[in-house]
Amino acid sequence: MLLRGTDPLEVCQEVVARGLHPEEIDVDTGDQILPLVLDDRHHLLTWIRLYSRCLAASTLFLAGAVDRCVWEIDAALIAAEDAPCFLDEIYLAELRDLLRSAREQMLAGETDIEHYGPYVALTEAENLCATRMIRREVHADRRRYPRT
Amino acid sequence: MVGQLGRIPYERYFETSVVPEPGVPMHSYAYLRRLTFDVLETSPVWDTHAHLGRDRDGRSLGLDDLLRDLDEYHVDGTVVFAFDDPDQGVDFRVPNERVWAAYEQAPDRLIPFMRLNPNGPWQPEYRRCLDCGHRGIKLHPRAQDFPLGSPAAREVFGQAAADGLPVLVHTGYGTGAVSTELAAIARELPDLLLILGHSTFVDMPRAVAVLAAYPNIYFETSVVGAYDLFEVLDTIGPFRVLYGSDLPYASSANSLHELAVMANIVGVEAAHFADLFGGNLLRLLGRG
């Protein structure tokens, strides 16, 4: 089913109000048509890809390999550039901000193991990716093992 | 398949209460307010972990910038202490004095903790800060290079317990597995209020299993992996978890966001969000 809109909140509220399944909705933003959300496999792969890039960047920073770290950040920025679905663009925009922040800090000279700032920004980027993956898993788990 | 179960699990994909509106970025107050069930608007919000002054790594934070960040997200105030300051000398007196001077400019917004070096002559500085009115102690085992279980550190813990001062210990970036040592300290000093900066993430998930039994141990949430924060919230529960940011290294926005999202995912009841974001800290300090 195709819904029109650019406001994620309104689109999500309409999906709930009409009892539609999120995985069966495409959204026409006027500029493009995107799935509202990804199915489980593509959702997981998207965020694993981004998480692994962030984790690699963080590890390279801790190893003192700043050039390779920036290379990984650039790769993560490429992977986060085109929204694969309507709703994830919100989270990808935030991820890009965190990655650029880490990049700018390193290019400004925070390149040593004693510099804590890039590590923090990359940890926050990892966390954003992890929370996107955890949300679905926890709710799947809760259906199987509901809280008493 | 989902339809056969009778209900579409919308919360797997989004939560209508926390989907950002157009033009409202995730780091905006408007979004974070909704994400925290309006706690930012309706309850005291206090940060347990912020630095003032400057660090050997080149970072710095002044009072005006600190208050600007807090104001943007309606954070009422924060615990503050010195960085690993290049002017620390043998006893942190100079940076502790700077923190106190900032406190005097904003006494309703700051809770000053003294930073000490157990390897140095810490007792006179401890006494001076205690007499001034510092409300707690910050220790950093990596930066000041001491084991938590060392005799010198245990002396600090013992003195803090005797005087009723909480101790915030760095248990994050660059530290090793410390839960066994922390458990021993908590067991020997049941009156000591021990705040674990960064929630002992290096020692997860063992740390929550080992430390859950000690009611005098609190977990502070700054710069903690999402999966580790899940363990803390799920195992320890909402009453011994303290919101922290580690300003200026992380922002209030990202720190509030991560704790709120993970508390939501873990299933912490909305009624307990006020405890996480300030209530627990204020009670710990006798101000709640």
C-alpha cells in the first residue's frame, strides 16, 4: 500500500490508526518512493554493516591508525548516505552527524590514545546502530517470552 | 502470520510517541522530551558526570558552555569535578579550587566533587575540600595510575565512608576488570556510596552479576555501550542507575537519548524515568 507524506510521525500514526502492517507500506515523499521500514533481513544487514564500520573505526583509532580510521569513517558515511527506507533516514542523519564529529576531531589533531573525544563519538555511533538492531530483537524475544 | 496472532507489533518498528517530527532532529529538546515521557519538563533532571576546566588531552569546558548545554535540554544541574588537569600538581588543589569557584557562581546548578590522587598527599586536600563543602570524590585509577584495591585507594574509600561522601570511580575507557575488587570494597565498607563511572563496561556482563548484590553500588551511564546499558538496566533495575553524560566528551543530547531509548527497550516503566534521570542521584546525596 502506498501512503503519501514527508512527516515520519504522521505516517507512523496513520499506519497504526488504520491497522496496517509497517512492512507492507511504501511512502511517496514527492521526491521518491521508499518502503516505510525494511524487512527483518535487510534491516539487520543494514545496521550490521554500519555497526561494523563504526566498530572498525573505533578499533583503528584505539590502535593509533588514524588514517585507516578516517577511511573507515568515510566508508560508513557512504553506507549511511542513501536511506534504504523512509523511517531509517532519521537515524542515519544522526549517525552521519556523529561520524563527522569523530572525523573532525581527529583531523583537528585528536589522534593519540590519550584523546578521549573521538572514542566517545564513535562509541555513540556504535550505540545508535546497536539500538536499531536491539529494538526488533527484544520485541521478537518478548513475544516468545512475555514478561510476567 | 502476525495478523494470525491478533496484533501487529508496531513497537518492533517504531514507537509513535518517539518518532521525530519533521524538522525536529533527534538531538532536539522537543524530541528528547517526548522520549523521556516528559521527565525533562516535569521532574528534576541531574547529571552525575561532568568535567570543568581543562584536560591534558586538550579538551576544556568552562562554566558558561556547561550551563548552555544543560539549559538546552532542561537539565537542572550536574555533579562536576576536575579533568585530568595539567595543573593538578600532586594533589589536584588548583583544579579543585577552580571547580569550587565555578560552583560559587552557580550553586543551584552544580554539585562539586573533589578529585584526588591516592598516590599523592591526598589527606590535606581532602580535608580542605570537605571543609569547603565538596559533596563527593572523583577517582580515576587509570589517569592517576593506582589499583582500586591498593592500600592508598582503600584509605580514601574508608575516609569517604566515614564522612558519608559518595565516591565516583572511573570504571571505563582504559581500565581493566575491576568487579571483584569493587565487590570486596563494597563488602568491607557497607556505608560507602560507590558510583561506577561508565558502569564498569570493561567487565560486562560479569560486573552486573557480581555487583548486583551490593546496594551501596550505583551505575552511572555515560559512554556505555548500548548492549552493556541493557544489562545494567535489566539486571540492576532502575533505582541504582544514575544518568551521566561525561560532558564535554559526550553531549547531554546523546547521553539522554541513549539512556531513554535503552530504558524504553528494556521496559523500564515510565514512572521510573524520573528516578533514572535525577531522582536516584538526589536521594543518594540526601537531597531527594
